[in-house]
Amino acid sequence: MLNVILMGGNGYLGRNFVAQWLQNTTDDVHFYVLSRSGKNQQVIPAVTTLAVDVTDEEAVLAKIPEQVDYIVDFVGAPNKDPHVFKKLNQQPAHVMRQVAEKKHCRAMGFVGGVLGPKQFTSTKKQLIKYLQESTIPLAYVEPTLVYGAGRHDPMTRNVPVLKFLGIFSKKFKPVLVGDVVNELREKLVKAGR
């Protein structure tokens, strides 16, 4: 059985990642979703949700199984408060790398970003470089605005405009969530071979 750790996996991308993986594989796989609340957003046998602070390496190590095949960091968001920004973006990525190295994972997964505030996009780029320095292979995606699968928020109102701008520059072209998570899953499995 494959054990996959998802840091922040109860969110939009994490839930879709699990759904797409289960839909597109015959692998025997179990997901451990790490979230602050521990509230399970996906009530299916292949998912166990654990309440843990993903910025605390020791707490994460104490909760997850001994065998970990893949670990993916879905935590991250822009925030103007420097302390909150660091906790949401940098600390989980550092914990993921440390856990991946200690557990000898096949590969790590990460979601960067090319749209958003400069602090957010540049930090994501720096974190990708940091994670690539690990002995554990890194699979990552750098989507623009992700939409679909029921996402309705102020950002998704921009999808029609971004589709038009995407004709002229891929940097603006919005992407369907299924495409993003499938690309990440495929890269993750390939990196872990």
C-alpha cells in the first residue's frame, strides 16, 4: 500500500488531488490529510484526517505512519502579516522537506504559483529551489488561477478575463483544478520511480 501525506489536504486542491488520484489509478493507496482542525472533509475509507500543526516537524512525525511514500504540501496563501505569511508558506515547506528526508520518501510534491502578490510568487519560487536541494526528488506545479469543481469565490470571477488574456500569455491563462492535480500526481509518481 502507498501512504501519501497531504499537508493542508482538506483544502480545494487537496480534496481534488485525492479524488483524481483515486479515480485514475489502480494503486492501493491511503491518504493521511494533516490539518489544524482534524475535521475530515472527505469521508471515504482511503482518507484518514489527522489534527496536527504542519509547522511543527516533531508533531507531524509523531502522527504519521512509519512508511511514507509521498508527501505533498498544499499549504500556502498570500497574507500581508509577515508572521502569518511565513507560517502559511515557508514553515510547512521546510517541515515537508525534513519529514521527507527522515522518512526516505519516494518524492515530495509542491504547488507554486505565478499569479498573485510579488511576495507570494517570489517566495514560492524560492521554496521550489530550496526543496530541489533535497536528496528527495521534488515534483511541482506552478498554476495561474485554478478554477472548476465547484469553486466559486471572488477570484473565479476573473476567469473569463484571464481566459482572454491567456490567448496572449500563458502566465494569465486559468487552469482547471483537475488538470493541475493530475499534472502534480503524474510528476510525483514519475519522480518517485
